[in-house]
Amino acid sequence: MIPRAVSKAPRQLSSGKEQKQKKGLFSVSGELGYQRFSRTSPSDDLLLINSSSDIATFQAGIIVKETYPVTLRVRYNDARPFQLDNQYEVNLSFDERNFRQILQDKIRAKITDDFSLQQKKLISKYDTLFREYSQHKQYLASPVYAQKAFEEKMKAAANERMPEIPSVDDLKNGVPAVPKSINDLVKNNKLLNTSLPKIPGIDLPADKLDSLKAKADPLLTKADSLMSKIVSKKETLQDKLERKRDSLEAMVQKAEDSIAGIKRKYQRTMDSVNNEMAQLKNPEELQEYAKKKQLLDSLEKPGLPSLLMKSSVRFGKFIMNQSELTINNIFMSGASIKYGNERFIMFSGGAYDFAFRGLFNFRNDTSRSRMTTVFATKIGIERGKDLTAFNIYSGRKVKDASLRSELRTVAGFSVEKRMELNRNLTAALEIAKSTTRELTAGSKDQQVLKDLFTSFNFKTIGAYGNLKASFPKTRTDAEITYKYWGQQFESFNASQYFNPQNSLAAKLSQPFFRRKLFASAGLRYTDFTTAGISSNIHSKTLFVSSNLTLRLKRMPVVSLGYYPGSQLYVVDQQKLYEYFYHILNGTLSHQFSIARLPMQTTLSYNKFFNRYSDSLVNSSNEAYSVYWTAWKGKFTWMANYSRQDMDSSLLNTVEAGLSYSVERFKLGGSLKWNHVDQATEYGYAANISWAINKFGTISLLYDRSYLPDRSGTFIPVRTAQLQFIKPLNFKIWQ
């Protein structure tokens, strides 16, 4: 088997013909979607039970000239009633992270191409040698060749040269004569062509004959040895072919070793390049690295597109998060522009609103004279998980929660630091200073700059700290967060509408018994104080939650948890109420098979405690539920029973359904039985989903159900939903 040096096939640059292929101008992949949702009921005692929305989305990843990645997202959301948030967002961002990835891929591809060319030459040489080697092996193994080699060997033996027996004169002179052939030996040897005289006629003395014989015997022995050497050095046809075969086999093995060596060298080079590029944080460093490695021709030349890749642009209506203390979790209708990689600067600005802030304003006010705005700048240095940044912000904000409240100017700045102390320990810190929030309704704002840079006190200071730790030996994860809001601190933060002066949260998770038992716990302490409303509230609250999960092999998964919570809401736009509730939860889940039919059953229990009857959340109740589902082939069966025990009524619900699903089509439905006190109602639900070639996926859902109101009677609710999703994947050529 021929070893290959490169796992990827050589790129299109490997042949002149492929180089002429057109280059893509745009490559687009994403999806286009639309969703229509509607929920109606004859009664609207429950908050916002009647609602509808139209949502259109378009999102695409665009690669320009096969190098510059751009992300485009468009979202249109028209929701009713007006208390629900509408979003109209266009998000155009130059994806610096993917741009860096494309540059890395180009560098890797250039190295791959170089090694592929070397590999191609070696494999071509290997193929030639291997074919010749195979031919020699087949020829040597052929019966025709064996017969021919035998005849050649016999012929060579008949014509083999032999040494000439020296004459007496030659022996006398001590000079041996080597014959050219056996015929020459017979023809030219005087001793063989002359009749030997009778022994008595030899006139040589006996001692002389003994001396000549003594000299002839070694020469004859030497002649025999010489003949043997000559015969052994004479190569036959088989000798030559076998030697050639052995030589080719050695060359083939050497070629294989060369290809394997290229593979090892390629792997070492790629490992080194990947490790080195992992340390590079921005495209400029990649460009410099490619230049140093003489790989710069694999990248595009720096220019305006490369400049844009350092930028990120957002405009429209989107959620804005700049830092924990300055701008966080608000909806901004404006733009945000960020430029730079390791060293960056970001500008953001526009009109803003808090999500669901208008929930308690029971009429829509769109007066432009009361438009709340904010503008902010962030300058920083970011290296991996380490961040050092300076934030400054300024904007217009309402003085209190009333609908026609006047606007005031709010400004501030902060310094934040995020550090990775080691692989298992990270920390984040932020300190902020703002203008002074006036606590009395008739007070006037001070000059912004003077107030911001001269009025230093703890009431206008904000602080945030977070510490995350992981202990691999014990597999313990821990996190602690502290936040301080000065009573007169101002920022554009959704969670800072009324200032909780001190807020501490901690989480801890720990496995036991070789990860069979998981335990987690959480703690939250809040020192809460309101200011600027008719009835100020001061409270100190401590919440503690815990959860245990037991996982044993072939046994049900058991989970027990305690989850407290709270709710805040405004009454008459003057008073802030905070209600507490507690939830005790137990869950048992088990997956098993009966008669080779896989199924899963989940049992759950919930106990809800609430002491306040006027809360938006219903009073204390208990709930039990059993959920069962089974699968076989393309079919899924489900059944569900729940029992909810409330103060005023007892609700029982039974639901059963069946669904059929294949690769591009799904159809399902269910029937519901609802019983509360003496009333019984039946509901149903149906859904269908169909993926149509070259068109997209259409999904329809219709649900008719009943919800109990506070008096225990049923409210019929109809829900319908239409969804369409069209995948996008195309290319436009230059």
C-alpha cells in the first residue's frame, strides 16, 4: 500500500487547468424564516393571554472573495399588545474571528500544497519503479523464462573457457600459456600433438623428470582454480535479472521510505504551525508570521477589506451589553461600532428602552419629546481571556417611574479588569462613578461634568466583582459575585432601576461517589433600598437553594431541589411590592424497554408556597405529573397525566397523542381531557411539518386548550402558529 503524505487532496492550485477556475465573489449560507403566532381567549384576566406576533428573520454568513467573512442578520418583530417588545434589527458584522480562521486555513493549505507537490514527484517515481519491479518479478516467475534460462545456461557451459595445459618447453621456461578455448588447448599443445617417446627413449634424467612433475602439478592445480573462478564470474541471464530485481526492490523500498518520511515531516510541520498560530491573536500577527515563513503569497494583500475585518457594526434595535455597571441588558435603537483586535475602541449610541418596562404602562406613549437616549465609548486591550477597559457613558433618563416624568442627564465612567489567573481561576472587577441621582422630586440637576468629577462619595459609586474557581482533583466548581450600587448611583442597567445597595450571590457544585451523586447549592443576599417614590422600601433578603441528583447504572435518575424566588411589580406607578415564593421539586426519570419497545417515564412533584393572595402569581398549590413516551420505527406515542391542587380548585388533565415522522415529513396530534371541580372540557392539538425540495420547511400548529382562572372556571384558549424556514446556500462568481 502506498503511504500518503497529506490527508487532504492538493488544492486547485496544483494544476494549471484548475487554476483557471473562477473565483467566488460571494458565498452565502444561512436561512430565511417567517413565523406567525396568535393566541386568543374571550377573557383576559390572566396577564397578556391575548397576544400575537409576526416575526421575519434573515441570517446569512457571507464570504466575500473567498477571504472576507461577513455576518448579516435582519429581524423584524411586530408584537401585540404594545406591552410586548418589538424589535427591528439589522446586524452587519465583519467577522474577525472567522477571518483569522480563513487566514490560518490559507497558511495551512499553502504548506499542504508544497508537500503535495513533493509527494506527487515521489509517488510518480515510486509508480515507475514499482511497475518495472513487478515486470521483473513476473518474468522471473514465468515458465517460458525458466526454459529459456536453462537453455542459456547449457549453452554457456558448452562454450565455457578452460585453461591450457602447458608444454614441456613452457614448463622448462616456467611460463604457463592460457588457452583461448578447449580446441586451442588441443591444437596448440605440443605435448598432446606429439607422440610421446617410449620411456627408455627419454633422455632426461629421473631427477629432472621428478623436478618437472613437481613444477607441473601446482600449475595444473592453479589452472583448475582459475577455471573455476572464471566460470563463477560468468553471469547467466538469470543472474542478471535476479540482481536487477533485487536492485529494483531496494529502490522501491527506498521510495516508500521517502514518502513515509515526507508524511512524518508534514505532520511535524503542521503540528508546529498549528501550535505557533494558536498563539497569534489577530490577523496582523498572522500576516507577519506568513511573511517570516515565506508563505505570504497564500494571503490577500492588506487593504480596505482587511481593515474592515477589524470592525464590527450593529444597527437597528438590539440588546446592548457594554459592562456590568454601565450599560447592560437594555434594548437600544441605534448603532454600535467596534474597531480593533487586541487594542480596540467601541462607540455605541441611540434611543433605548428596558425590556417589558412598559408592561405596567397601560397605554402606549411614543412622544419624541420624551425619547430616552444613551451614548457610550469603550477603549480597551483584550488578550484572550484578559481584558482591561475604560468605559464612559452619557444619556437622558426619566426621573421616576411615572409616565410623564421629566428627563434628566446621566453620565458616568468605569474601569474594568478581567483576568485569567490560571487555568482554574478567573476574576473580574469593575468600579464605576456616576452623576448624582437626586432623591427628591423638586431638586434640580447639577452641572453634569462638575457633578461627575467633583462629587466623590460612596453614594455615587458602583462596584462589581466575580471570582470563578475550579478544583480538578475534587471536581469542585465554585463562583461568587458581589455587586454594590450606591443609593444615588446612575447607570443604564435594567437591573438597576431601583438600587439594591449590596448584592451577593454564590454557587457551588460538587460530585460524590465517582460522579454518581451531584450536589449543587446557591445563595443570594440582597440589601434593597428604594428612593424617590412615595413609599420607600428597605429590605434585607436571603435566598438559599439546593439540588441533589442521583445517577445509578440501570436505575432511575432521581433529582430533588429547592428553588426560592421573588417578584417585583409596581402598583399605581408609585409603590414597589416584592413578594416571595418557594418551590420544592422532585423528579424521577427512567428509560427502559418492554418487549423490545424503548420508552421513558418521568414522574414529577412540585410544591409552591406563596403567602400573598394579591400576588400576580397564584397562591399555594401542589402539582403531580406523569409523562410517558415510547418509540417504534417512525411512530412515537405519548401520554401525560397531571394533577394540580390549588386553594380554590382541583385541576386534573389527561393528554394522549401519536406522531409519525420520516426524514422530510412529520405529522402528530393529541387529545386532552380537563376537569376542574364540576366542569369538564375537551381539547386537542395537531401539528404538521413538511420539508419541500428547493422550497423550504413549512410547519403548522393548532392547539385548543383550557386554562383555569382564579375563580376555578375554565378559559378557552386557541393558539395557532405558522412557520416557514428556507435554507440558503449559493455562490456568485466573479
